[in-house]
Amino acid sequence: MKRTVEARLDVALFCTVQLPEAWQTLISEGKVSIDNDHWYPTAVSADGSRVFGKFYSNAWSGVAAVDRQGSVTRLRTFDNPNEDQATAAFDGRWLVWEEDHSIENWNDWDIRAWDSSTGDVFDIASASRVNGVPVSGPFVIPVVSHGKAAWLQPNQAGKLEVHLYDLAKRQDRVVSEGDALLPVVFWDSRLLWGERFTENGQPAGHLVMIDAQTGKHLKVPEPLASIRSIGTMAASGDLVAWSEGSLVMAWRKGERKATEIFADPNSKVDWIRVAGDFVLWEGNVGSTVADTTTRSVAALGGDPRTNGQQLLLVRSVGPRLLSDETDQNRVSTWWQHFEGDVVDVSKLPPLPGCPS
């Protein structure tokens, strides 16, 4: 059951408002910036005290943690800083990241973990290979919650598998094979992912849900059970948000129906996030935030990442040369310098309501 978005929905189903000045002030007050290094923050702790990201410099390149004062803790060195990239997630104890080893081939990757209580760093997965060549598949994007990591990857036969990894026990298990689809999302202690099936003779998809601690299959609640086409999804607390093509939807546990938030048939919706009562996503014209309490949306800018009530907004502040680098050809897109703004969304005022 695929939804067709009509042209009349090309602005917003929630009304569009200006981002309040108070938002801009509070966000800018949470700036976390590192001088003389090229870094990209990709995750924030649930208390907002630390940001995690990838660093590049002549002295050192790799994955690191940064506190609000800008103090850097190096976690693991990149084997090849000219190619390696990383995207991380943090659950309070465990940092898990996917490390790409080529800027042109995302099929060559490893997943690594850092235990913040012991400082241990270890590998938990790597790309499947046939005759030494990585098997092609979708982007591998690990998620982590309550000591469990999960991701989707192709096996050697090219079939997609959902993996659920116990970080304390260092044990991996495959919970779905063959029909699995993105997204893979934790919803508190539950794990959701997509699976292919046939409906009325036509290919479709639906959501599957398990208890991530026990592995027991759970009934997917409505209206999530009726979703047949999904792009990206996020969940936090009692709020779940997802995209169906260019349509952004949200549902709060206990409500009978999902809410249509935003639609633009000329724009693709990427990387939906949830923080408190807010739903955030990226599109063709930057990022957008929706307030589910006031039913309004506003342009936000930057690259939003969330963890519970914390919002990390990543912004480019322009390219920078390495301090002792003279070869201009070494400056590539991933050497852009970025900063992260961290804010607790519970301290943000609601977006303005819609005109009556």
C-alpha cells in the first residue's frame, strides 16, 4: 500500500513558522568546536556531556570523544586516514560505529565498539567477502541501545541479514535473513526492521518487531503494522516517526492514528530523528524540525543527530588546511571543518502555533 502525495501537500500539513530566536540562542550556546583539527561529530551522549566524531589531522586521525570544554579523548586510530570514515551511535556505555575504508566503495567496512566503562575497543563485525571482494549491499548503519547493537548487512550469498549483537557478552546472532529491509531501529528495548512480503500478488514491505533482550517476536502495534512502504524511521520514548516517499508521518503510543506532518513531492526525506516532542529530518533544502504539540514546522539548518532529549546539530564552518599541509590537492570534502551545537530539547520553547 503505497501512498501518493498530491501536489496540494507540497508545503506542509503542519503549518510553517519561523524558528524562534530563543532556539538559535540556546543552540549556539551549546557549541562544541575543536581548533586545529578537522572533525565531524556524529553522535551525542544522552546527558549532552560528550560528543563523538571522526577526526583528521597530520598528528592523528580516528574516532574520538569530546567533552563540552573541547577536551579530546582518542578512541581508535584510522588505519588509512585518507580513506577511512566513521558514523557512530552511543547508548550511555557503548559507542558503536561503522568504519568505511573507501570514499568510493561503501561495501568495505567494519563495525567497532568502545566500552566507556573500561576503555576497551574491539571489532564486532566486518563486510562479507567472496574471493576477497566485499559483497555489495546497502549502507551499513549500526544502532545501539541497552547494551545491544543491531544492523543490516548482506551475507556471502548477497541476502540481507539483521544482526543483533550483545556487547557485554560479545555475541552476535542473526534475527532475520533473506527478506530483511532497512530501516533497523531501536524503540527502547524493542528492535524494529522491515521485511519483504507479497500482498495481493504485489511486492510490499512490513515492519517486524522483537524484544531485543530476549529475542521474542512481538506484535507490531497499529498504525505501524499497516505501513507497506517506508524510507527512514526513528523512535524515542512514546513517539515514532517515519517517511513514506516524501511524506513525513508521526505516531504517539496510545493514539489511534498516525499524523501527517509534512510532504513535498519534489523533495526526498532523509534521516528522520526524534527528540522529545520534536521530529527532525533532512531534505533537499537542509533540515526541518516539527513540533508535534503545536503542529508546526520550521527550517532548522545543519545536520541533526539526537539521543533521548539531546539534539546535536552539525554545521559546516568551511574548509581548512592542515596546519603543516602544503599540498592543496590533499584537501577533500571530508576535510571540511565542522562544529557541533548541543542542546537539551526540553529547554527549548515550543515552536509558534499556527495562525487561527
